[in-house]
Amino acid sequence: MNVPNALTLLRIFFVPLLVAALVQEDASFHLLGLVLSNETVALLIFLAAAFTDLIDGYLARRWNQITTLGMLLDPIADKLLISAALIALVQVHRVPGWMAVLIIGREFAVSGLRSIAASEGYTIQASELGKTKMVTQVIAIALLLVTEELPGVAPFAWLALWGAMVFALASAVEYVLKFWRRIDESIKERRRMELIRLEKDRQKSVMKAAAAARERTR
């Protein structure tokens, strides 16, 4: 296993640690002589996981180590991280449940569309809106993780969260339009090829009938 894939798996490993740290309210952790709150530990875990997302793709491209496994695991790891963080934040009453449902539902819907497109032989690449959505989500979650200790950042956290939701919905619409165009083109192409095949079969039948008629007149 190469380094980029190992970083992606590490991001998946961070998910249960993030949830465990975040839901342990009023807990403290001792590290190297420092006393850290559960929010601080959760923030450090989340930022470490987000950093692996930033670096694994860069290393895969730089070292020419892009693999099928990595392409499959990377979006799964991203969605697990964001979904787990949002669900845990709902649990500790930092994020409204309906906002988490919209954002997480969007992730599953887009994943389904991309899977269907892939089965048709098309790859729907991540758009700029999708990348902006991911960055905004990371910023929003990071800010929400510190609102308990730093109440002053709460307005910025909410602003980022609303931005993440807007980008999530906008990018979902963009993916749906891309999906529809791709599938529509695929259906039209299959229909065209089938009509061509039927026409060839008809011409062969006509030629066989004409040849048989000539044989009978001899």
C-alpha cells in the first residue's frame, strides 16, 4: 500500500476518535503535561484528518501513485469524516438536525448519481463548487468545535455553516445537471446504435430475400 492510500485510511481511522472525543462532554484529556478539553482534542483530530485529505491527493499526483483503490476510498473517507462530525455536533446541540440531514443527504445523493454514471461508463469529476463546499464545511466544523470555549466565533461558525449548506445544494444541482446530460447522451447514443443495427439487419434480410428470388427464377 502506498503512502497516499495509507493517509486516506488514516482519515477513516480518525472518524471514531473524533466522535468519541466530541460526545464526551465536560471531559478533559492529559497530554504531555497539558490538560485539554474534549472540544480541543476533537478539533485537533478533525484538523489532522482534514490535513490528510489535503495531502493524500497532492502526494498521489506528485508521485504518480493514483490508484483505483485511492479513487474509491478518498470520497468515502471525506463523507465519513464530515457526516460523523455533523452527527456528533447535532448530538451536542451545536448544529440543527435539519441542516445536518440536508448536507449529509446531499453527499449520499451525489454519490449515488456518480455511481450510476460510472456504471454507464462516465466519470463525473468533482466541480469547483464541490471543492468549495468541502473547504467551507471544514472551516464551519472547525469553528463550531471551538464555540464552547470561544463564544465570540459563533457568528462566524454559523456564517460558514450556512455557506456550506448553500454550496452543498448548489453543487448538488450542478451534479444533477451533469448527470442528466451524460445519461441523456448515453441513452441517445444507445438508441442510435440500435437503430443502425436494426437497419443493417433489415438490409441483410432484403438482400437475402432478393437472392432467394433470383435463385427461384433461374
